[in-house]
Amino acid sequence: MSEALREALSEIRTVEEMVEAFRDERRCRQLIEAMVWPNGRVCSACGYKRPIALAGRDMGKHRARPGLYQCSNGACRFQFAVTTRTPLHATKLPLSTWLKALWLILQSDKGISSVRLAEVLWDADSHARLEQCQRKSGTIAVFDSV
């Protein structure tokens, strides 16, 4: 992880600073990319180091989503994002919500229950969606530890 990134993350001390740091999807995606790919983007299928950014390209009826890349290795051509092959890959929650939840978990001395986490991040109705995501990713023990 780069020194600038490490310094930026270490300066987050309060909930307000955390909300500001993870305020939009673009910034959160860039932060995760810097952590996952400190030496530049790498294809998660073959390891090729020169992927093509598809974001903003015309893909027929729609434009490619931000943060989407394609391997430029002729034998691979795999499309991937920074969340590919991670528990965050198929989630419908925004990256900013995941980063906020992870920050809250890591800042809690005794852990934080999924109920409390849902109260802090969303309304109580979202608790069921959070548990569903936890079961899917296999992280329910981490979130429910007290």
C-alpha cells in the first residue's frame, strides 16, 4: 500500500471523517484499487499486467460501468473489476457502504453486532439484506462477534 494511501486512511478518526473519506463510489473504488493493485491493475484470471479500461465505452445499447476492465491478453480477454473474486463482487450494496461498515467493525474494540451495524448504516429494514450478504460472503461470524 502506498504511503499516501496509508496516511489518508490513518487520518480517519471520527465517524464524520469516515463519512467524508468514503463519500462517493468513484473515490471508494479508487481506494480499493490502490489497496488491491498497489503496482497497477492485473488481470485476475491470467495475471496479465495491461488491462484495458472499459468504463465509458459504448457497449451496444449501454455504456460499460465504471471500474470495469478487460484483459488485453489475446488468449484471455477476461472482464473484471477490483471486486472480482472477492465477497464484494456480486453485492448490490455500494462500495461506500461496505467501506463504512468495515471501518466501523475495525474501530470497535469489542466488535459490533449486525443489528447495531445496520442501525448505524441504514434503517432497521435493511438488516435482513445485510445478513443475506453476510451469509453469501461467509462473514457472518465476523459481523456478529461481540
